[in-house]
Amino acid sequence: MADLLSSCHTGRPLHSITELYRPRNAWTLRLKSAADLTCKFPLKALISRRSRPPTRQRTVYATAAPVSREIDDQAASGSKQFPVESSSKSKKVMVIGGDGYCGWATALHLSSKGYEVAIVDNLVRRLFDHQLGLSSLTPISSIHDRIRRWKSLTGKSIDLFIGDVCDFEFLAEAFISYEPNSVVHFGEQRSAPYSMIDRSRAVFTQHNNVIGTLNVLFAIKEFAEECHLVKLGTMGEYGTPNIDIEEGYITITHNGRTDTLPYPKQASSFYHLSKVHDSNNIAFTCKAWGIRATDLNQGVVYGVRTDETEMHDELCNRFDYDGVFGTALNRFCVQAAVGHPLTVYGKGGQTRGYLDIRDTVQCVELAIANPAKPGEFRVFNQFTEQFSVNDLASLVTKAGAKLGLEVQALSVPNPRVEAEEHYYNAKHTKLMELGLQPHLLSDSLLDSLLNFAVRFRDRVDTAQIMPSVSWKKIGVKPRTVAA
């Protein structure tokens, strides 16, 4: 797969690159020309299965060794055993998008806590890097090697389903085979800049995110009606209103009448709009079908290490620093490590909620352990602290100075359409009430992040640091990257 993907460094629209299919129980990647594929359903063209057994009694695992629940004596002899903390921890969790930044850390964390875990992923995030000429700061092992290494270290299996949740037949098979008690849905294109590159990526983002989530809702309705959906939303759904942001709902009085309504949404990209559509669809199906769901409106995530990913280099998580997928604090730490000025967009007053990747996995675990009731659509604002971009730049500058790094901040033209100075006060109490113990951004954590960036700075491509995607200049013609 690596050799094939490395040959796809063309920047062509997503649906014109590859097709994954399964002849005679073997999964194979095949390069297809754009003329052979249809644009009407790009994801079904991207990942599909050509031949399927005629009955439902079949496995849909996409790999061999990694998904086996048998482990040889040699691997088991050196494994670290994690105790099951209680009988409730034996429930089965399906992590959609489990090969991604948040998903991989979450899958390992839940496995370590005694949950049975299955990853569902089409591996398309890796393809994005090849399309755009990007790479993680950290070397990333294949999903198969990751799962094998986890089993050799812990004795714990993680099942793997490779396929596309926009292909409902594949998703249905995965649900029937695995029978999850909870579904954690990370399986979405998660970058606002990516959704604003050109028409094809905007369409892909909306199709992948909205249709994929709809398919998950229908799969729960048809095959796992008691299943609890834990969906990763975003604080970006709210925008930056000039009033306090509540957790999902707001009680208002208008013309003498009072009601509690969904908090108004002011999305600022095609990506954020897809998340708003998701929230509305989930809320409706909870009301209509009795689905139980928790929407985690997550802030900006930083960091790379969790207790589990630190166990071995093959378990290391990705660390994006580029202008498309890199989030502010991660980007600033890498920029400081290589001596590049910190890229502050515009005036730098843009304020958002932030949280450590260790708190992401903790929040998901809390949501699973305390599920919503049938028919309930809960919304938790998932962050621990608020910072402006200028705040982050100042913190990184001071931390860099202690490590002997000369760090400067540079204001660059803001590629986004957003308020650069605004009021921002978002509530985030519900996860705290469930027992969240946050890892706050401290001097020691910043030192750790900067040291991590320094360790891998030879892998930094400085050409990827500056923002290259403009909200106002998005066009119809697909943008390509020279090989």
C-alpha cells in the first residue's frame, strides 16, 4: 500500500485515485483512472468491495494476523496485561476513524481500560498526505503494524474493519459482525482548510461527513438499537457569538413565552457546516427513532502523547504541523523548533477552547461509561481552557526561550473569514461533573511539546508551514500539487 500511495502524489480529486476491493477474501488496492470512476458517489468509488458472499453469515475483517484473537506464546510472554476494572468495561466499542489522530489514541485508551475495541477506517487520511505532499512530524506505522504491536505488548486484540462508512452495505456487515454496544464516530474529514481548498474537497467533506453519519444512524436503528452513539462534534459549530455559549441548548424568552432550543449555529467553513448538519440529523433521529447519542463539541486538540502511545514507537500518534491539518499550538511548537516565526493569523485575537489529547480520550471514556438515555441527544462542550492565538504565541515564545530557542511571532494575512477580535465565553461543565480530571497547559507540558518538536525537526518540511488555503479564493478547478 505504501508504494502505491507514494505514487499518487498528484493532488487529483480524491475519487480519482484508488479503489479498494476484495476478490476471493483478499483485499487489494488497484489504481483506477478518472474515466473509470464516477463522480456521483465518490466514496463508493474510492472504497468498495467487488465480490461479497451471498449470506450475512460472513466476516468482514480486512486483514489477517492483526485481527486474530489468538496470540502466539512468544508475543504473549512479553506482553503487559491491563486489568479489567469492572464488568461494565467488557462492552464492545466500535471506533470509526480509529486510524486518525484522535481515533487512534482513543482506541488504545479504551482497550487499555478493558473495553473490547474494533476500528473501522478507510485509511483515507493517509491518502490526503500523499495528495497534498504533506507528512506527519512523527513517523507513522501502518494500521496493521500498530495493532500487532499493541497485541504483542498488552495481549489485547483490536479488531479491524477496513472500509467506508459511506458504503452502507460494508457498514451493515461490520455492525452485524461486531455487535457494538457503543460507537465512537471520529470518521470524518476534520479540517476546515481542507474543505476550503476547492469545489471537489468541499463536496467530498460534506458527502463524507453527512452521508457517513447518516449511515451510522441507520445502522444503529437497524442492527444495534440499544447502541450508544458518541459523536465527535466541534466547538466551531457555535461560531463566535457576542453572548455566552451554552452546552448545546439555550433557554430564551421571546414575546412573553419561554422555550429551551438548540443553541444557534454559525459555522465558518464547509467542514463546520457539515458538523452542523450532523448535529441536526442526530437530534432528529434521537427524537424519531429513540437513538441514544452524545455529541462532543470538541475544542482544538494539542499534544501527541498518551500513556498508551508512549509504550512503543510503532504506537506513536500522528503530529500535524502544516497549514491544512495542523492545529495552532502544535504548529507553533514545530515552528519554534525549526526557527520559523510563529504564524499568527491577522490580529491574533481569535479565541477558542483547547484541550490535551489525553483529555480527549478521557472524555470519550466518560461518555461511554455514562451513556445517554434512549431518545436523548446530549451535547457536551469538550475543552478545558480558552486561549487566543496571541496567548498561545506568547506562551510558546516564553517556553522556547527557556530551552534556548529564539522564537518570534509574525502576523500573516488571515486566510480565513472570521472575527479576529471578539467576545468568547463557552460553558464546559458537564464533563467535569462526570469526573473529567483535565491536563491543563502548563510550563512543563509546553517544554515537553517543544522538546518533542526539536527531536523530530529534521522531518519538518518548511514549505508546508505557511497557510496556503484561502477562504475567499476557493475555486471550482481542483488544486494540484507538483510531484
